[in-house]
Amino acid sequence: CVLPKQKHIVGNLCTHDHHRRTLMKAGVLEPLMSLARSGKVELEIRRFSMLAIANLAACFGNHDEFVSHDTVPMLVSFSNSSDPEIRNYAAFAVAELSRNSDMMEIITDEGG
């Protein structure tokens, strides 16, 4: 159960470089992806999950884990979401990943 005032905590932690690596090493990406994809959680939780994922993507050192978790297809798909916040966070994550030349082919292959 996520308490109303705690929804934003992980997203905010992911704004700090040190926390981005620590959280990624702790395995936060998979649960965040599950929350973002879930139709069983409220929209606000899905939004904060996508915000956290987008912030994690801003760390170049995390990009390999985005590949190993096959995150790019989900991000490209969500960049066409009907919800403007989810769409913006997904587009931001794709843009951050695309700064890495190794990610360009993966993103292009997924239609991003």
C-alpha cells in the first residue's frame, strides 16, 4: 500500500545522482516498471513511477540496466500515452537515453 504523501518520495530521490545509482543497484527499476504498467493502481502512482524512471534515465551509468530490463519498448509506448504527464515523463526518459550513442539503435528499432 502506498500512502498518499509518500507517492512522490522515490521520484524525488531519483533526482539526485548519488541516489540514482544506489536505487538502481537496489533493483528499483523493475518494481517501478510494474507500477507504471499496472492498470490496478491509481493514475497518480503510475505518474510518479514514470517520473522516477525518467529521473533514473538521466544517469548515464544506469543505461545498461535499462537495456537489460528491456525498458525501452515500454518507454516508447508510453511516449504516446493519452495521459500528458505519463507521456512527458516517458518522452523525457527516451530523450535522456538517446544521449547515449549506444542506445540510439535500440530506441530507433522500437520506433522512438
